[in-house]
Amino acid sequence: MKKPQSLPAEQARKEFADLLDGTQHKGEFTEITRRNKRSGVLVPPDWYDASITEHEELKQARRRIAELEAALQESA
């Protein structure tokens, strides 16, 4: 994966429509900075959807592991 473009918020505001086009049609992603610190990331919708799905799956797996560990402790 290539390094994302990084833009200050003011510049990103001016170029927002172009950034959305790049995200939607070219799969590009852009870090938005304020005072040289990352404050947001503009990503393609498919990336976001996949990330949310994976996050939910990991939460469920962790919950299930905790339940199994608790059940093992109870049976010991």
C-alpha cells in the first residue's frame, strides 16, 4: 500500500471535491492535518465498510474468548 497524501485542513477544504473524486474513483486516501498532526483520514467507502465489519468481527471474537475463558475458570 502506498503512503497516503497528506494535506493541511485548509488545503483539503479547498480541494475537497477533487479529494472525493480520487477516493471514490481511484481508491486514493488522504490524511488531513491540523497543526502538523493527523486529524482525519479520507478513505474509499469500501475500505471503510471493510474496516467496520472487521472491527465488529474482532469485538465478537474477543467477547467469545472472554466467555470461553470464564467458562473454563468456572469448571476448574
